[in-house]
Amino acid sequence: PPPRAGGGGGGRTRVVSDTVLDINVTESHMRGLVQALESWLQDSRTWGSDPLAQGDKFWPYRLRNEAGSNLTFWLGSSLEPPTGEGVFVRELASGGEEPFEFVVKRAVQARQREMTLDFHTVSIKFDGIPDVLTHVPVDVTGVHMLPLGDLRAVAEIHSDSGTKTVAIQSTFKVYNKTSCTVEAAVFTTDADASPPAWHDTFAVDMHGCVPLTTLVSSRFIRIRPSSAYHFSPSIEVPVEPVTGESVFVCCLPEEGTDGGPMFFRARLDAKKPIGGLEERMRVVISIHPALRVQNLLPYPMQVGVHCNNRLICSIMPLEGAVEQLFCTDLKHPLHMGAFLPHFRKSKDTVLVYHPDATAVTAKTIQISDEQGVPLHLGVETTTSAWGDLTVVFFAQYLCLNFTMLPMRYGVYGGTTRKVVMCAGQTLPPSPSSSP
């Protein structure tokens, strides 16, 4: 049927063959097909619509400069920016973002209402680098490593609501996965008195790249949570492929300041592109807390962390919250104790982590209410895809009372076949309430 008003429409295609046709479909083919379909579906939202009539102009592309250096970019693939009236050439500072579009080809697409395989490209010139980055794809989502003379640049492309965002990065990326601001600095040597070749500050859950002009001299990286702390010992930047290697570092406080040492885990990833003859690697160093505690109970709880028979940290995560801890480097066994409001305090702890992977950790922890009735909380130590160690506290069952009336409850079963009152019920039974 013909397209409907607003750009919608449909069609049907039937393929008939008199002979058997064998087709090899690999994982890479399916991945490319899914990416193409996702891009077409998102782009289809703009077909037949006038972006100027909607108030906000729709931009099909956005270029984000995360390379750590100022750049100039233009449409097409050429070693020199075009000149003349109406040409698109933009300067973009480090951290900046600029929307753009291919006007001529979008006009053709709007008139013909059809998809083509004519991919668009841009060219980029970085300040301080003589070479020009040409043939930068902006239509193919994914991560692309692009040649830039003796250097390499990275283009991360993702699509959101019909707009493709092209993030231009260097091959050395730093992530802050902690709950505090982190300062990172790269050095040519690991000498304590050597000045940094580059440094930057990263807010919570933010990332950035070492500039292209300092990649060659980036041999070591050091971190610290704030200016009140010394930089950590040097972390060597990988020169060989590595996946998920963890390095623990300690940041000591400056003399005369409050606070104790803070331990961080640096995850090192260095990978070469899949396929092809590219020998350069992309290095990603992500900064993580040493340990996390998650409270899956519907109310706050207090957790104490013990190491070598000594309390090293005490926190109070709210209901459903995840708290990050920086009090250990996970070189020694860890025990934890738990305390809930209206429950008795106890010095009993259970083993939640051991450097020896064969060691058996606790699955439950017992606490008692004010009447001495025991409550067994579940304890589980998990490791995320990023390698974060998380100790989770939870209850096997939860009873929520939405009746607006006082209630007492218990469990029934076992060998005695009797009702056993559950812990935490400190109110006396009401004579007017139902049993």
C-alpha cells in the first residue's frame, strides 16, 4: 500500500525459488543486521515530519569531542576543509558537542522516502597533530579504531531517538566508577617527583580520555580522591593485551588532615580490534571502590566491617541502597556484623570474603530482637561484570502490613507443627485484634 500521511506505511515482499539456496549466516551478519534495523527504526521516527514546525530542530547527528584536544571537523572525506559560502566547518573544544546534518542527502531522502546504503563520513583535524582523520563513519554504530598517522583515534557511535552521537576519543580512556570525585594524572616515569604529563578531575560516574598529543609519553597513572590526599603509587599502563586485571592502590591523607587511608581498585583492559591487521590497542582504566555493601531490606541497617579481629569501618546503608567502601584492599579475610533498629546489638560476625577462592563464606547471619527471638538474614557475596565485590544482605521472606491495624504474625511448620512468632515484633498483642 502507498505511504500514509505522516510518513507511515507498509509493504509486503514475497520471495519464491525453484531451487534450494543454502545461506551461511554468522554471528557478525546477525549483529550487523540488528544494528541496521535499530538505526532504520529510530530514523523512521523523523520521516514525513517537519522538524522546524515542531519548535526544536531535529539533528540526525551529533559529534562529541572526548579526545582531550581541540579539533576542527567538516563533512565529507578530504585532507583540507572546504571553502566557500555555506560550507559546514566547525571548531570544537575538548568536551564540546556540535549537531550537524548532511543537508543535500537528507533532502533527497525526504523526497524519495526510501532507505539507501550511502554512508556518510566526516573529516577531523586535531590541534597539534599534522595528520588529518578522514573517512570517519557516522552511520555505523559501534566502536571504530581509525588511523591517524602513527597514532590512532577511536569513534564510539550510538543511536538514541533517531540521533546518532559520534564520540571521538583517544585510545586511552579513564572511567570513574566510584561515588566520589577522582583526580587522575599520567606520568612518563614512576619517580615520585616527576611532573604529570596530563591530569584531569572526574566527577561521579564520568569518563575522559588522555589527549592524543600525550599518548606516547603516558606510561604510568596515579589517582587520588581529592587534594587532601596524596597520589596513589604508580599504576603501569598496559602494553600487552589484558582483560579485567585488578590493581589495588592506597591513597594516604595529607599531613594534618582528617580521614584515614582510602583503597581503590583499578581495572585494566587493553584490547586490539577484532579482525584486521591493527596492532594498536585501546586501553581503558576504570577506577572502582574496593568493596560494596547492598541492603535489600525495607529499612536501614548498620553494618560493621572487621579485618584481623579489628573493626575497620562502620556504615548504615538505607533501604535498598548500595554503599561503597574504601577501607580494605581485599588482601585479608573480611568479617561483617549486622544490626537492625529495635534489635539487640551483637559482636558476632560472619566471614563474607576470603582471598582464597576455595574458602566457604557465610550464607546467613543471625541477630536477635529485644525479646531474644532470632532472625536469620541472608548474606551473599557477588562479583559484577566489572569485577566489583558486593556483599548483599537480604531476607528470605518479607511480611508487609497494609491493613492500618496492628498485627502479629509467625511461621508454622517444622517438626513441632507449632506457630513460631517472628522476630522484630516489639508491640504487645492487642486484645481487640484478630488472631
